[in-house]
Amino acid sequence: MPAAPRLADLIITNANVKTMDTALHHAEAVAVRDGRIIAVGAAIEIAKLQGPKTRRIDAQGHTLVPGFIDTHMHPRPAIDEMSPYGVLELSAEGGIKNKADFFAKIKAKAQRLPRGALLLGAGYGDDILGGHPTLTELDAAASGHPVIIFHSSGHRLVANSAAFAKAGVTGLTPDPVGGQFEKGAGGVFTGAVLETAMSPFARLTGRPPSPGTVPEAIVTEGYRQEFRTFLSYGLTGVADAGITPAKAELYRQLLRGGLPVTVYAMLLSDHLDWLIANHAKPDWAVPGLTLRTVKTYAGNSLSGHTAWLYEPYADDSHYFGLEPKLKAPDLLAIVQRAQAAGLQVAAHANGDREIDQVLDALAKVGAETPQADTRHRIEHASITNPAIIARAKALKVCFAPHSYILNHGAKLEAFGAQRFDWIEPNRHAIDAGICIGGNSDHPVSPPRVMERIQSLVTRRAMSNGKVYGQSQRLTPDEALYAFTMGSAYLQFEEKVRGSITVGKRADFVILADDPARVAPDKIADIAVLETIIGGKTMFEIVKGKSRFAW
């Protein structure tokens, strides 16, 4: 007699199952045992795997999709912004609608801090404020405090006089390679600091938080709160795009403490020696943490107005962006060493000149030391052209494009309408067979996956209602695929997660509606009802309230 089928630990039934598996697009139910999917199909068949100890979830007709993976973000500890250790959230997420809100929040924080204490903020958008804040305005808002406010791009900041003095930057300080201390009429600082010129200011802030600047217990709890938020968005895995060995250790400790969300860690190229020496060491192995990727900054910022271009910006016919600090020979050396060590390269590049420089390095190394499956990535790959798409396809390069037009679309005006259909070229990439991975680049844009899906589908900016690059819009299912199988592929995980397929991890999200069945401009309103990781519910909405299991 044939052996009786093994009964399930968990059955999810009465669901609109969108599998992201090309062999079986839709189903009604799923069965799970020992954290893995053991059956997918019709409810009547899956019911045969139910036993007396099987947990049963009635999805009540809601939509079940694979757990979401954000393949490029920058997690940070969620600390009360008004506390002495907090960073003011000066984006729309932080309630900022205009300059009045912006300066009111800075003034309120200044009144709480001891005189002379650093006031740190982040996330401001020049599109929301109608321009960049100035040194003079910050002096007036928070006299007696050094003030450093990071732009939403993370590639520029604005500081006041006290911060310039504390950073040791004077009118005689030369601009560093790849950066700029912006000056206005008469050679006076405007307060704007771009790219590599941010270094002396960043040193003052202690970013990222470390035991030397913020108590360890506060940092750890801050990360716990951050990852709970991720769970509420349906995230079951994230990739931290640019970390130090110290942050890798922090993740290791969080995972040992039960963190259910996996972390795909990209070590900054400054730490390539450490990564080569440690990525395969057994004593560094901890379930949920992957160390196989080096992150290199081979370019500048799209929304920060510094991306390096072949043709001038539309808003300044004499400006081509800033040439990156990392020069072609140094980039090539990083790629050569990474390839020799069997590591993946994740190269940040936004401008077309930057992207070509990355492709040049990948082409040379690929010819010198060919490997079958490197899956080297270009992070953002924002401003492209037909030749770039063709080269990336030939080199089998993956893209991790921005999904932030919803939040930052108006900033694209600086590049001109002639470029809109080649900025964040998702349709061009997919049609060429280039794999794209879904991501938020959090905190550049919020990691709410449904919001990111809407941005990929509509490419419509909230600020002005304009569509940027209509030809590059994705279908809802294509956008879902990017945040599931696409991201899994970029992380070499497509055989173990990313789709609802027998044998894969039982990572699921239950959505209140199907993104393909609602108006495109309403996708962001779809609620995440439950997040399941390894067959265990880690987040759910119960009687209108959030409940976490971690």
C-alpha cells in the first residue's frame, strides 16, 4: 500500500493564491509542514492533508502572495525623533507639507536639546519645500545648535554655520574629489553639501548609530521596532545595501535573538578584505544572514541632482552632474577582487555615464575571468539608453531600480521629458530579459510594499499627479513578481523562496485585495492582513489592531 500523505502543520484555504510560479499561476489553498510548502492547489485536495493538529487559516477570499523581499534598503533604528538620540523625520512621512512645517519641527527640537547639542534631521524633500533650506535659515531656526539635515536622497545635506565650524570646514577648504561645498554669491556657503563633501559632517553625527553615540540597548530596541514595521508591510526578507562588519555583527545578534526577517547583507567596498576573509567562515554562519555581496558606490544620486550624465541637465545646460569619487581603475580593481573571491558586486550607479563605467568594468572582468552565474547588480540603474540595456542584457547584469516616482517623481523634471521613458527603465529591462528586483531604497522612499507596487504600476507622482515614463509602467502582477521572485533571483534564493511552490519556504502575505483587481491608483491602500514566515504568523491584524509574534 502507498504510504499515507504526511499531514500539514498549516493549511491556508479559501484564498486567491497568486503563486508567482509560471507552472501554476493561481490556486485556492496551500499546505505547509516544517516551515516548507508541501502542496498547492484546489481547496478540496488540500483539505485531505488536514489532521487534528493542523492549524487552519480561512483567508476569507483574500489574496495570498509569496512573502515580499525588499532587495535594496538601509534599515535604521526607529528611535523617538524628539529624544536626545532621535533623528528628526523631515519628510512627508514625518508630517512635513511645507517649509513652515519643516522649520517648526526644527525649532521644537532645538528647544528640547541642551544648548550646543547637535540637531540632526533627515529626509527633507526640496520638491515639498519649494527648494533647499539654507544655512541662514537654519541659523535662524536653531541658534545655539549645530544643525545637520540630510536630504531624502542621502547624497546631500544642508548645515548651518555652527555645523560648518564644528566640522572644520571654512571658506578655504577645497572641494573634495566627487563632492562640493556649495557657494553662492560672493563665495559664501549656501549650506548645501554634496556627496563626498558630506564626510566631515557625517563624522559629527555618528551615523550609523553605534555604542559610542547611542546606548546599545536603545539601538537594539530601535532595530526591533524597525523590523516589526517591516513585518506589517509583508516583508519577509530585506537586503541592507551597504554595511560595515559592526552592523553585520548587530544583525547576527538580532537573528540569534529571534529576528524572523532574513537579511541579505552587502558589505561596503571599504570592507572588501573583511568580506573576502569572513564570508564563508563557519563561525560567521547564522541562519537568516547572507554575506556574499560587496556594495560599491560607482556613482551619485538621481533625486539629489548629482548623477553624472553624458548630456546636461534640463534645468542647467552647463551642468552634467558630479564625476564620482570612485574612478574607473579603482572600480575595476574592486570588481576583479570580488569576482576572484566568488562574490557578487552590487554597484550603485544612477547616471548613464556612471552605468557605462560599471558595465565597462564588468565586461573586462567577465572576459578575463569568466564565471557562469555571477548575477552582478546595478543598484538603481536610473538613467539609461538603448545601448545600456543591450550591454546589460549581454552581460547578464541584474537591475535593482528605484520604485519612488510616487514619492519623488517631480524631481525627475531636472532631467527633461526626453529622458522620462529611459529613467527607471523597468519595461525596457523586462522586455530585454534583464531581471529586476523590487526595492524601496528605504529611507529614500517608504518600505510599504503596496505603495511601491503602485509606483511601479502607475509611475504617477503624488505631488503633481504627473506620469513619468508611461511606457515603462508594469502590470500589477509584474510588480508583485519584482518584489518576490525578482528579488529572490537577485539574491540567489529563487530555488528556496519567492514563489508559492512545493518545497519552498512557507513565507506568505495575506492582502485585503488583489492589486490586479483594484484601480491602479488605489493599490497603495491595500492592507496587509497577515505576514507568515516559515509557516508561523509573525504579524496579523486582529479586530483592527496590529499583533506581532516577535
